[in-house]
Amino acid sequence: QVQLVESGGGWVQPGGSLRLSCVASGSISSFYAMGWYRQAPGNEREVVAVITGGGSTKYADSVKGRFTISRDNTKNTVYLQMDGLEPEDTAVYYCIPIVNGQAFGSWGQGTQVTVSS
């Protein structure tokens, strides 16, 4: 089973940027789609962005135009570029393969993103 390690989180002021990385212990090229999810305190985990093997992307309405998902199968890595961050983006961010439209496998430890002034 692929193990996933997320990194790149931290504290940033509103309007700032962060780039998250998710490195897999094995090949991600076999997974047609990879996704980034987030979970804020007291909230359910929600999907933020998805990228297919062909590079097609889909975003939650709340992050459209601000976040960009990408993947490098040669490095077994998925990225999430986050610009124009808002306090509402504060959450733990996770990446995971998506199979048949559902998160597949075990969640990693995630990376904390905090947006505040």
C-alpha cells in the first residue's frame, strides 16, 4: 500500500501563499486520480482539488482561481500551490489517491496550514 507524506504547511498571513507537497512511497502513476483534502477543526474532511492521470483538474468552488494542483509521476509527488490564502483555508491538508470517485487507502499525517494576521 502506498504511504503518503505531506509537507509544506505553516503559518501565513491572509493573502499569502504556500506550496504543499505530497510524496508517495511507491508509484502514483498507477492511480488515475490524486486529490487534496482538508479538515478544519469541528468540520468534516472535504475535497479541495483533484487531478487525473491526464492532467485534468477540478477544484472546490471555495478555492477556484486561488489553488493549483499538479503532479509529477516521475517523482511520485503531488503538489498544491495555494495563493490568496484566507483565514477560512486554515485546516490540516491531506493528499490521497482517488478511485471510483472516493478516497482510497490510508490517510497520511497531513500538514497544518494556518492563515491569520
